[in-house]
Amino acid sequence: MRVAYEAAAPRVTARKTIPARVHLPTVKVAAAFVVEPMRIEHIPAVSAIEKLSFPQPWPQNAYRREISENRMAHYIVARRIGGYEANAPPQLEPASQLSQSSDLIGRLSRFLRPPEPPRSPQLDEELRSIVGYAGIWVMTDEAHVTTIASHPEVRGQGIGEFLLVALIHRSIEVGARWMTLEVRASNDIAQRLYRKYTFKEMGVRRRYYSDNGEDALVMWTDALDSDSFQSAMEQNEEKLAERLGSAEVRLGGSVWILSNG
Ligand SMILES: CC(C)(COP(=O)(O)OP(=O)(O)OC[C@H]1O[C@@H](n2cnc3c(N)ncnc32)[C@H](O)[C@@H]1OP(=O)(O)O)[C@@H](O)C(=O)NCCC(=O)NCCS
């Protein structure tokens, strides 16, 4: 990642379809972390992490549109089940602040919008448990990673990798055969994460980021059903499970369980 919000679809030639045969583990254990679909109610927590993670954060209404209107989009959140208070996002914005635009229309639309109902204690707890989020757009057999971030207080603990693995799982489930993304040329940490999962630099978008004119590297995975990709998944999964304890991906009606047990 990361695309500017109105970024164009990846420019690639069509490839012929071959059947997917990617191995994913299915061992049953209690989950310490869970990945679930992002819901509108999650946006204040997502936005708080977004602002701590990106120089050009997407406004909350961008996430609202992505979730409710974009049929190509799949957005997820990672939550810690239990023991998350110490690392809770420092502040959550009212869900009613859907636009951060300071122009007249933005201010008027905030003023005219009916007040948001108070959050239930259950929802507050759910929001505090969110430690990261990510998204893809799926176009035919390609999944374009649009965003991925873990809360700064939990970085280095496997959450970013868990989110990427969940996106991979979802991409395979919905029929994608390759994954692609843009990443800042200077973002070594994210690039290292992507390389673990066979992402390779295939091009450069010059001066892609308008805040500092930085180039974006365009990275693509090996085919998701290739031996090289499967082998990278298998090697990384075991280490990730050790790191996280255990974790579940609950997306699209299926549950995928990652375990070190
Ligand atoms: C990129 C990001 C999502 C990684 O999340 P994370 O939770 O810290 O990552 P993980 O703990 O799962 O680490 C996974 C891999 O990332 C890389 N990585 C993470 N932290 C690193 C660090 N401090 N130095 C070097 N590599 C690092 C490593 O390859 C690591 O695997 P390893 O531990 O086996 O070496 C996180 O740093 C982030 O949110 N950054 C800000 C937003 C951003 O830049 N997003 C990507 C936009 S393209």
C-alpha cells in the first residue's frame, strides 16, 4: 500500500485462470486475536490508528464509503481478545465526525447530520480491542492492497503480518490469483513484511505521494497458487502462530484458525 484514496486500478495485462491450490491450516484453539470484517461502527477506532500511522490519513467518510458502497472492497480489523486495555488506542473520535473537511460543505454536513447515539459499553469495549486494520480491492483475479496498519503501541508483535495473512486468505477465497500494492520507497518496514510473502518490486510510480513527492514502489506477489507462494505461507505461518499465540480469521462465513498448538 498505500493508494491515494482515489487511486487508479492496477495496470496489468489479463492472465489466464488456473485452479487455486493454496494450503491453509485448520487447527482448533481458543483465539487471542481475531480478524473480522470492518463495520461502520469500527471507523472511529480505525481512524484513530490511521492518524497515528499515515501522513495523509483518509477521512472517516472514505472508510464509510468503502464499506457501504464499494463492491470490490474488503476491509478487516484485527482485535485482541482480552488483555487489550494496556494498548488501547489513546483516543476514539465520535463516529459523527465522518468528514474532516474544513471547507464550508464539510462543516455544514457535520452540522446538519443528526447526532450520533451514545455508544454501548459493549461497542466501546470492541473499539478498544481493535489493534489494526487493512483492506483490499478485488478486481477479477487481482487483489490490490489499499491499506494496512497496526496501532503503534502493538507494532513488532505480529499484528501487521496477521492482517496481511488474513488479506491473503480473503483474496484466495474470493478468487484472486495475484496480490499487488504500492508502498512508499522509504517504507522499509512495510517492504520487509511484503517481501516475506513474495511481493517483489515490479515498477515505480514517480512522485506518487503528494505530501512529499515520494515515489511508490509497485509490488506484486508470485501467483497465489504457485509453489513459491505456498512455501512462503507455510514457512511464515508457523512462526506467526508462535508469536501471536493463536488467532482466528472470521471472514465471509468461514473461520480460519492459526495455531501454534
Ligand atoms: C507496516 C506495519 C503494518 C507492520 O506492522 P507490525 O504489526 O509492526 O508488523 P509485524 O510485527 O507483524 O512484523 C511483520 C514483519 O514486518 C517487518 N517489520 C516489522 N517491524 C519491523 C522493524 N522495526 N524493522 C524491520 N522490519 C520490521 C518484518 O519483516 C516483520 O517480520 P519479522 O519479525 O519476521 O522480521 C506497521 O509498521 C504500520 O502500521 N506502519 C504504518 C502504516 C504503514 O506504513 N503501512 C504500510 C503502508 S504500505
